[in-house]
Amino acid sequence: MATITAAPRKPSPPGILTGRAARKLLTLAILAAVLVPLAVTRWPGAAWPSALTVDVSGPLGSASDWIIDNRDSHPLFLHFLGHVSNAVVIAVRAVYLSLLAVGWAGVTATGALIAWRVAGVRLALGTAAAFLACGLLGMWVPTMQTLALMVVAVLASVVVGALLGLAAGLSDRMDRVLRPVLDTMQVLPAFAYLLPVVLVFGIGVPAAVLATVVYAAPPMARLTSLGLRGADKEVLEAVESLGTTARQRLLTARVPLARRELLLGLNQTIMMALSMAVIASVIGAGGLGDRVYQALASVDVGAALAAGIPIVLLAVVLDRVTGAAGERLGEAGKSPVTWLQALAAAVAVALAGRLAGLLDWPEAWEVNIAEPVNRAVDWMTAHLYSGVPVVGGTADWAAHFTTWVLNPLRDGLQWLPWWSVLLITAALAWLIGTWRSALTAVLAMAAIGVLGVWRPSLDTLSQVLAALAVTLVVGFAAGIAAARSDRFERLLRPVLDVFQTMPQFVYLIPVVALFGVGRAPAVAAAVVYALPAVVRITAQGLRQVDPAALESARSLGATSGQQLRQVQLPLARRSLLLAVNQGVVLVLAVVIIGGLVGGGALGYQVVFGLAQGDLAAGLVAGAAIVCLGLTLDRVTQPAERRTKKGA
């Protein structure tokens, strides 16, 4: 009897051009063959057609003038927005005066005892050291100003985010409505939030707090909704079988089961609020951010670093405390210190400090690091900035990067015909995502041209692409090394922790010291800011690859490199795409802020609009940033994250 053997299956071609992807490209090619000749005939030339440009500066200028003229008389401002503004000012001032009344000893003791209560002795000592360092650097009062702003902004962000998350978690319809809004808010650079609130509330604390709330509330909303929707079905059914009402089920089952997600949301909200509170110094937030901003404006690296260190310390302490609270959830009974004991101890220390006159930080205890830092910067400028034998100086590197990478990339993008940019955008977004994401990306990119900022937007895009390329090369290499070596991962973890908790503003300080001002420093700051997320996501994705697949490859004699190329990287494709997506979003955020250090393009227009009061120009640039962020997000967001239906 003859043995029938199955014909060997033809292996699928490598890459993304298989099956559905080929059909997508074919469909897009047919549409392009029809539409491109019409567009070229009607609107010739490479630049965006002036006929398709809408001048919105006039209406925006009229609207801003109307708002400014009616801010003190219109009922909307008098009976609603004015009360909101006054409430914010009163709340921030009350918290700030309370912190000053407690004194530096009381604040330090309270922070240390809270950290002891939720995280243990080691973090309590670290928290106390962080607050003492803020005083030693002569930044106690600015630190209290930032902390007061943070307390009010975080409380408001948590309330708003929790309410939105509650609505989305309990209602499918509300979830569908809020999801695109939260998606959009997640990809917007922080600078894009400043101009609208300045237009309504003017320069000052209210605008800074409300911009921070808008920026920091989405993570709380997302994670609250995720926690409520991910509650154990069996537990909910058991509670429901007891005849409980919907409200009782929410309070006794859903919310307790979602405690970890709620604490993670609080952690993310605090970090984003601190980042935004620092950036909001541009619109009069005061505090540490204002010290950094003023120092950067005068290129005083020492003063900027003296204010930047407390920001980093605050970020690390807040991140560790809230993170530890989430990890030790359920161990509250094991803590040697109760909340009542911690509160009593903090009150006792505060009273003792007040009686001893230890309210204001003594000037004799302050350490001036600005002068030695500036001397070090001067030495670096003299010895490392340029003229270093063989390798050249940091300024030479920045100049070469600008000449060989940034300029050709910018000129190449601006040389491309406008319709080809839209076509490339559609192809990339449709290949990686869905036709909806492709349509959104194309419309967002076209909106940039309609707003009349096509060339500066492509300039910003060139900086984003250059920074993203460096970030992905370094980030993927470090992520692969961390995934394959536990020792390297342990060494890298504290470095990534510090980088990930630093607000965006702080990254500008060292790059200005090393590279001066220009587009290259903005790109360097963006690379450093985005690296931690790319490294972590890459390492996590590679570590989560099915061990059985790796064991099978090893049994077939695959080398370590072959296992990486043929098994780990293909199976971790979704994680790698997510790393690219997060890298794009983070890079764009800092490239825009790079307008403060000579990055130019859209970031400069936003800064100019804020500085000169030209809100129309600033709002147009802000809208273009929003559109560019949406385009980049859709182009790099994998289809699995968006929908399971259709192509």
C-alpha cells in the first residue's frame, strides 16, 4: 500500500507584505491612480496649495480679543469661570500657607511618616533626605509652591478622572464616547494644553492648575475604567446573588477589586501632574518650574540644575511612595505604624518645630551649587565643547548631526509633493492599523496644510523622525540586552527609574550645557526622555515570549542570535510596535518643548505666541501639534489595539 505524504506547505514570505497587507496596498494604489492625477492637475507644485489653506488667524484673533475684552463682564466669566478661577487660587494659597505654617521640619516629618506607613523605613529615610536636599539647595519655598500646586491639581485630576472612569467602566455607550477623547488627549504634547487655558483664564495659577488637570486626568480615567471592567465576574455574580443593589455592588465589590488599578492611576496622575506643573511655569505657575525656565532663558545651567534636582527628587519620592502603596496593598495590617500614630507623630514634630522657630529653612544651611556647576560648564565648554582631538567636541557633534541628518531630512520632507506625504501616511497607517486609523491620519495631516503651517510641521516631523530613529536603535539594543541578561537588567533598572520619573523640562538642562542651543539639543533631550519606555517595553515583550517556542528552537540547534531573530523578535512584534508608538508620542512631547532651546518650528511658534501674547499664531501651532500627534499615533498604533474587526 502506497504511503501518501502531505505536500510541504509553502512558507509565507517574510515581512508585512503578505495577504491582507498586499490587498490594502493594491486598493490604495488604485485610489492613488485615480486621485493623484486630479490633484496634480488642479493643484500643481510640491508645497501645500495655497487654495487649500484657510487663514484662521483673523477669526482666532477676534475670538481671543472678545474673550479678553469680556473676561471681566460677561456672565459666563462672572458666574462660572470666575468662580472656578477664584476657587483654584484660594485652594492653592491655602495649601501653600499650610505648608509654610507647618514648617520645614513638619513637612519633612509628615512626608517621611507617610512613606514609612505605606512603604517601610528605607523609603521613609529617602523621603526625608529628599526634602532636606530641597532645603539645602536653597529651594525650599519654590518646592512648597510646586507642592501646593501639585496637591490641588492632583486632587482635582483624581476626582475628574475617577468620575469619567466610573462612567466609562459602568456604561458601554459612555466608554465608546470617551475612548476617542482619551486617545486624543493621550497623544497631545503638554504644550498644546497651555494656550486654550491661557486664552480663557489668562496668565497665572488658575490656568496652570486647569491645564495640569486636563493633562493628568486621562490616566486616572483609563485605569479606573479598566479596573471596573476587569473585576472578577464570579465575585460580582456572587455579590449580586445576595440581592445587593447596583450601588452596593459598586462600593462593596467593583471598587475594592479595582484598588490596584486605582492606585496605579493615582501614580500615573501624580507623575503627569508634576511634569505639567513644571511646564506650566511658562504661563505663570511659579515654583521650581519657574526657576528652571528663567535659568534656561538666561542659559544659567547652575541655577537650572539647582531647581531641577528638587523636581527630580519630588518625582522619585512620589513615584516610589504611590508605587509601594500599590504593591503592598493588602498588607496594611502588617505595618508597625498606624495612620493615627503617623499623624500624631507628624503633628508633634510640627509643633516642636514651630515652638523652636524652625519654620523657615535657615539660610546658613543652604549650599550654593550654581557657581561650581557653572564653573564646570565653563570648563566643559572650554575643553569638551569643541576642538577635542580626533573625536571632536559636543558642539561639533551637534553641528554634524544637524548638517548630515536634520537638514537633509527636513529638506527631503519639504521637497516631497504634498500629495505624496498624504499617500505615505495613508499607506503606513493602513498597513499597521485599520482603514479608520488611516483615514484619521490622512485627515489630521491634511488639516496641518489647511492651517497654513505645512513647512514648519514638516520641520518638526523631521526632528521627531531623527530622534525616533536614534531612540529605537539604542532602545531596542538596550532592551534586547536587558531581556537576555538579568545582571544587565538589574544595573539598568535604577537608571531607567530615574529617567522615567524626571519631568520633561529637566531634560533640557544637561543638553543645553553639552550642546548649546539649536535643533540637535532638542533631539538629544527627546531621545533621553523616550528611551526608558522603549527599553522597558522591548525587554518586557521579549521576556514574555513563550518559553516552549525558545526550547523548540534550541532543540533544533538554533544559535542565540537565530533564536532572537527567528523566534523572539517575531513573537514580540506587538510589544515592539507598542514601543515604537510610545517612543513617537514621548519624542514629540520633548521636541515641541525644544522650542525653548532653539528647536524652532512648531515649538517655537507656541513659545512665541505665549511670550508675545499672539494667541492666534500660538493656537494655530498648537492645533498643528495636535494633528501631528494624531497622525504619528495612528501611523504607529498596531491594529490589535484598535479593533478586532475589518481590515
